[in-house]
Amino acid sequence: MSRRSLAWCLMLLLPMVGSGCFTVHHVYHGDKLLTNGPGLERPTKVVRHFEVSDRQFFWLHGYIPTGEALNGLELAATQAGEHPGVVNLKLKEGQDFTDLVISHVPCILSFVCGTWSTWVEGDVVEYTDAPLAGR
Amino acid sequence: MKIGTRMRTAVAAVLSLALSGCFTMNHTFPPNTQFGRRPEGAVGVRPTADNGMKNYLLAGLFPWSRFGTDDLAKDPGPGRQLADVEIETQFNWMDIVIWIIPGQYYGYYVWAPRHVGYKAVVIENGDEAVAATR
């Protein structure tokens, strides 16, 4: 086998070995209520709307993820702050234009490295029978 | 490299990037699904889970027909909701074989799969209705 063939084989096999490692878990075990419905179990009012995203960088097609793991539900819960929860929650993930440029150009078609993102959108709510924070 | 070849390469690169900028998956669940803490008084009925391979054409610009693109989570029925939801997206060995075998670069753009799964618990909320938000 020539050196070039060996290099190709290694390039193909390396990401296959590590590919099962790039897994995104969206899970939340905290005390906030997060729902895609219009309200909570008691009447609420919207405090604010939010749209946030997070991006994770990885090496070798996900074999070595770096930084904090992506978790859209944790991200949404963080947005709730001191309020009881989030309604009208929308969650998505994938690659936007920036991810594609990073993954396909300097990272050589995402073999060497790449990025993956998650986006969450929703309304932070407060119970109508609870005083607003700071008032 | 001739100017014509450079132009073709540049156009191909720009087109590829433009087409692939849409590779996003919306995690859609039945109405009033609870992703965080369960509402007060909710009682777990049974666990539920599913997973599947989601397939996309042109690196995510279009779902690949209806094959594997339907919502995994089905509506649990009247008076019931999904709770304790965990979602997992994985680019596993099968995805990468599919991506590589048709020919690295073009394979990715023709057929880009991901494995997606979820686990949840079906809950009943008793006689409490979901309150509207003002």
C-alpha cells in the first residue's frame, strides 16, 4: 500500500472511530418549568422573550469535543433566571452559515475539526399571583 | 490554475456553502410537553422513547422525502403530556459510513443523516388545565 493510500485510509478511519462520540444531550433536571405550551399550571404573564444560541467546537469529527457540552434545555433554564419557567419553548440544533464556514473551510470538510450549534427561543414567565422581582 | 477553473471552483464553493447553511433540526414535540420540572400534581403513567435516522438532501437544505423525517414523539392523547424529556442527537458510525461511502464531499451534500432519539414519561395532570399566558 502506498503512503498516499495509507494516508487516505487513516483519514477515513479516524473519524469513524471517533464519530460515535459527538453526541448532543438536551436534558434539564433543575427546578424550572420548561414547556412548549402557552402557559404553566397557574396563570402567568410574559416577562420577556428570548432567543439564544450556543456553539461547541470539536476536533476529529467530534472525537474530541471542547468546552462546555451543548444543552439547549439548560440554556433555556438559565434564561428563566429567578422566574419560575419558560413557555412557548422552541429548540433546534445544527449548523448555520458560520458553523459551515468553520467546519468546511479551515477544518477541511469537518474532518479535522468543526462546530455544532443549538438555538432556543421562548418566553420567560412569572405567575400573576406572585410579586415581580425588585418591586 | 486558469481563471475559468478558479471561477468554477469559487462558484461551486459559494453554492455549496449557501446550500448547506440550513442544516438545522427542529425538535418538535406535542403541545404542552414539559422539558423541565413536572407541574405540581402530575402523575407519571408510563415511560416512552423512540429514535430514528433523520435524512437530509443537499446537506440539510431539504428533508430526504418523508423517510425518517416525521416527528418521533407522538401526542400521548387527551389529558396527557410528555415530561422529563431527554433528547439525544448523535452523528454515529452509520451516519459517517453513509457520509463517506458515496464519496466524502459529494456524499455529504447528497445524503446527510443524523440519529436522533428521545426519552420521556407520559404524565397525567389530574383535573388541572394548562393555564393561558397573558
